Amino acid sequence: MIRLQYFSAFAAALFLLLSSFGEASDAFAENAKLSNESLLWGPYRPNLYFGVRPRIPKSLTTGLLWARVDSFDSVQNNFRHTCEQHEGMHGYGWDEYDVRYGGRQIIHDAGNSLDITTEFVKIPGGQHGGSWGVRIKGRPREDAPERLMTTMIFYAAMEGFGSLSVKNEPNELGVEGSVTLDGSSGELGSFTLEVTEGPGSNRHPPPNHPSYAAKPLDRTMVASLQVPEEQLWQAKPLLFTNLKKEIDAMVAKHGAENAPPPWQTFTIANEIQEGNLHFVQKVFEGAFEFDVLYSSSSAEDPISSHGLTNAIKTSVKSFSDRFSKLLAPQAPFDKSKYQAFSRSMFSNLLGGIGYFYGDAVVDKSYAPEYEEENEGFWEETAEARGRSGVHKLEGPLELYTSIPSRPFFPRGFLWDEGFHLLPVADWDIDLTLEIVRSWFTLTDEDGWIGREQILGPEARSKVPVEFQVQYPHYANPPTLFLVFEALIDKLNDKSALKSTSDPLERIRSAHLQHPELAISYLKDLYPLLRRHYFWYRTSQRGDIKSYDRVAFSQKEAYRWRGRTPQHILTSGLDDYPRPQPPHPGELHTDLISWMGMMTRSMRRVAEIISESEDAEEFKRYETAIIRNIDDLHWSQKHQTYCDATIDDYEESVHVCHKGYISIFPFLTGLVAADSPRLGPILDLIGDPEELWSDYGLRSLSLKDEFYGTEENYWRSPVWININYLAVKSLLDVATISSSPHQIKAAKLYTSLRTNLVRTVFDEWERTGFAWEQYNPETGMGQRTQHFTGWTSLVVKIMCMPDLKKEEHGEL
């Protein structure tokens, strides 16, 4: 009840604010404050199976570890902490989750014969972002032994200048009842963190060894450590170090032949003392449950287990009601199995949002070789990258972002993020704009944003050394500008503002309900957008004049930097076939298409904030780019768009590898519905011998000589982000009655939409995971599992309209 009353007060405060303030800037500032309070806490350590922290640098961090402990042989490999691929999981993730309220996650730990549920909720109140709680439940799986022994370790650490200490009196036998930690920091104020005993139904291993008398397992063990701040993120190795000391002591006391059972052996020392890291361990037999309760001292009442129970129910119902209003799948995906699938996919996209803080490795030597202007430039740049002393730590920086994959890519990726935010914008535009702002605050003085944000040693621990360095001449597809277009579309379409019963709706959609807030936001961000845009135009320019190319404009041509003979990692399409050998005179179809979309977005932003001169400038660029796409990249011979390079005779020639590159102008909305190029594009899309497959569009034509070769990363597999752009673009044509291609586009749209949803759903149902890519021959998921970043675009695909009029068969 407290929760709902607070939310009502929260919404009322914003309503009064927006009613009384005449200046949009004042309203925006206050709205941001209220919104930030509801976003302060979360499971913002998405690289862990569960870990809560606030969006505050150097603050309280928490995490959870567990293991099955009934065998000495496997215990060390059974410990779970960071999300990992191929760790014996049969799927894990959020069934329902909302960043502002919380939700329910289920971890199907088949390797440990245990299903773990974490039910996390936030309880607003007070002056420091409110309180929160999580209920942790374990249930043996069907194949579990009759007596399943599990150890659970919750830990809390305090970075920076705050304090964190255990309130319970030291007891060498352990703690009876709840474990309580007291803490404080400048940003959080004072708080308590309580780890409860749990219900009376919890069972613990009985005494069956003399060691039990010194460490009874029906109590909770607590070990306090003082650890250098830069090591606090390494909770698992720190735990193992503590465990080893206890194991050695037990073996010394009882002998190897009379060692305690593993559930007794793998326990921490009972050492409550001063420290900045505290482990709290429980050992259970069979099913179990306990709560972790964080109470802000400035809140009216501390959170209790009873209050947590009520808040969990409210949170789950709130998510379900909101989802049915905003993101309900449309026919033929309106069956219950697709609804559960869609909720899970979207929840895991939100559940991948994290807060990152730390330094980044950057090469700002600005070596002349990085201009890549000479033939053989890739060899010169490799030598420049290898020079000593060019890699520096820069920062610290902070970023609030979603991530592509919790086990494999737990960090911010620039070109992924724009795709991530498209479904989020339909759910919570305020959250979306908060994340966009966080990204643009990373813009440097030249306008560059690093394409990967690997902030701090914890993030770097998941990245090979050779990929950690960021280079200020490297770009990435500017997909965040898709979000600005989505915002402007919503501002222009009043039907996009849907009514819900959510008490926080006025916060979530304030920028749509009050367009002056959106305009203020865009005005505030505009200098960074403009700087970023012109960095692209300068740093990724292509050469027209030197090779006597004939084009409408002598300026609008673009070339990715960071090219090697095997890859253009900066393009995002890594190993997609390109002209060989690389040449400084190359022009890239996908990049000029991205620049066209980016320019259109900048023009629309300039128009809505009344920067009329800029809008005219961007309009000229936009027109020139569209004209040059045809002049520089359309191959009349191959009837497709192609990259261009310079041959041995210093002539500009097309190099055509049909695939995603070939349809990029269409994917980015730069091909008119009545364009003579559209027919061949649709033919290429729909041809089973080229791009079409039963599982989605192939990344490379089946006829191409490089199809399925070498790394085969972007040389055949189906990628959901590009397929989403295709579905959206087909829908755009299918709804234009004047287009000569309307009927064909509608048929392709309907079939492609069906194929994509079926592909992702079938693999999710079979494996428990969303995948990075899908095999075009079998539909099987490939590469990275739990890829709930842009693969979650399937949620938006399911929300798209059904254009098929006849009766649908069973999918």
C-alpha cells in the first residue's frame, strides 16, 4: 500500500510541476530528478546472474554466488557468479521485468540440478532513491538427487568513501536469525541491508561430522574482508581464497581421510570485523527461500518480508497490464505461447540494462597512418597500433546502457544500442532518452564516441587485450539516430500516446504528453549531435575527385576506417566480402546509407527545434547523398547496389557481393516507393537462390563465391537487426497505395515477419535462449547465447500489423 501511495504522490508531483512551471527547462529538470529517483537502483551488473547497484560511481555493489556441494570432484566448477556460456544452464533470464519497478528472473541451472528465482522490486520513499528487496528461491530440478545440498553466498561491497559494517555481534558459531549490515555514503545517506533467515520450511544439512559442532549449518556464516578497492569486483576469487584457508584448516584438524562432507567443507570463516566486503553464506538441503532487504534510512518505513511479498505481486501485475497495452503481439502471434515469449524477450532486453563506470583504453596518438590514405594502409596502421606508449587510460567515464549479451558482451556497443532502444521507446520514452543522453555525454571534443565502451577492469576482464583499445578514427553505424526519428514520429502521431493505469505513466511519457520537454531535451543535446554528425562527415569521408568519379555531388561519399583485408569491424558487418585488396579509393554502400539516415534524422531534429538554417543545410546534404547513392553505388550490370573501388587502371569500378550491403539504401529508408531500383531490390530479397530463406534473410547471397566461407560471421547467417530493418521497410512500401510494388512488398513482409518470429521462437523454446544469429539452412541458433540485445527486436516485429486477410493456419 505504501508503494502505491508513493507512486500516486510521485505522479501527482509531476502533474503539479508541469501545470505550474511556465518554463519547459524548469519542468524538464524536475522531471529528470523524479525519473532518476525511480531509476537509481537496479540489477545494473548484468554480467552477473544477479547483482544490484545504484547508478552512482564508487558506491554499494552486491552480488550472488551459489553451488551444488554434494561432491568434492565438481564443487569448484559448480560455483555460479558471472554469466557464462556453456555453463550447464538450460536458459535463464527475466520472465517479467521493468526497470522502474522490478521483476522476476528464473535461472534454470541444470548443471547444479537447481532452479533459482530472484524476485527483485523497488520500494520508493525518502530522499535517496528509495529501498529495494529481492526474494531468492531455490527449487531442485526433476533430476536432482533426493538430498540436494546447495550453498548460497550473498555479498555486499562498498567502494569509495562510504562505510559498510555488520551489525550482528561476532560469534564463532555463526549468526542466528537475520544478518544486518549498516552502511552510509554521501549519495545514499544511511541504510541497512538485511539478509533474512527465511521461512521455517527451509532445511539445512544435519550434523554428521565432528566439525559441525564448531560450525553448525543451521546458522548463517559471515566473513568480513578489507580489500583494495580495485579488487572488489573479483568476488569469486576472493571467496575461493577465503574458502581455501578454511578447507586447509579443516583438513589439518580432521585429516584428509576423515574430512567433513563437502557441504561442511566449503564454508567461509565466521569472521565479523571491519571491512569493505562482506560475504554472507547459507547452506541448504532441498528447496529454500530467503530475502535481502535494503532500507534507506530516509524512507518512512523499512522494507519487510511481508511488504516485499506484496510489492512482488504488484510488480508482476503492473508489468503484465502495461505489456498488454503497449507491446501485445498481433495476429498470428496473439496466442498465449507467443505472448509469454514476447514478454520474456522484452524483459531480458530491459534486464540487460546496466551502469558502468571506469577508465577506458584509448589510442589518441592521432598517428598520420590512421588517415589510411596510402595503398597498403592496413600494414601502416598495424605498425602504428603496435608502437609502445600509444595506449592510454582515459576517464573515468560512466555509461547507462543496455548490452547485447550478458555472458559474452556485457558492455556498451554503439551500433547495437540504437536497435536495443527501439522497443524500449515504445515502453518508456523517458528511460530511452536517459540512455541516449548517457551515450552522448561520452562525446569528445572532436565529436567521437568509442564504438565499444569497455569501462574499468571488470569490463576489460571479458575482452581480449587486442580488442580493448578504442581508436578516435574508428566509427560505427550511427543507430542512435534511429531513436531520434522514433521520438519525432511519436511526437507527430498523437495515437502513439496510449493510456495506461501505470502510476508512473506521467514520468515515462512526459516528453510525449508535453512536447516542450522533448524540444528542450533535443535543444540541450543538439550541440553534441551536431558535433558527432560532422565528425562522421570528416573522419569517414570518401574520395570522389581524385578518381574522376561522376556524381551529383563531389562531397557525398564515405569510406569506413579501420579496414583490413579480412575485416571492416567498424562497419559492424565484420567479415562481409569487400573489394580486394583494400584501397584508399574505396566507397562503401552501407556507410553512405547510414549517413543518409543520420542526415535525415539531423534535419528532422533541426526542424523540430527551429534551427531552420541547419535544417536547410541538412536537407541539401540529404538530397546529395540520395543522388550519390545511385550515381556511385548502383550497378546497372548487376542491378544492385555495390561497393566501389579503384582497379589497376585507376578507374572506379563496382565490386558486387549481393547480400545485406546490396539492400542498405532500402533498409535505411532512402529508396522511394516508386523508385526504379525498388523492383530489383525486392526481387533480390525474395529470391531463394539469393537472400531469401525459410528462417529470414541471409546476410550474403547463396550464389556468392564467399557464401558460408572462413569465419562465416556475416557470410550467410540470419541476423535479426538487419531483418528488422527489412520488415519495417517492406511494411512502409506495403502501406503506400500508389506504389507499383505494394502487393509484392506486402507478400514479402507477411512471409518474412512470420519466418523471423518462428525462427527465434522455436530456438527459444528448444534451447531456452535467444541467439546472436541463426543458421539460414536449419534455423538453429548460433554463436553467442542469451543474445537478448537486438534479437529482442522480434518483440517489435510481433507488434507489427497483420496484412494477411485470409485465415491463418496453426504456426
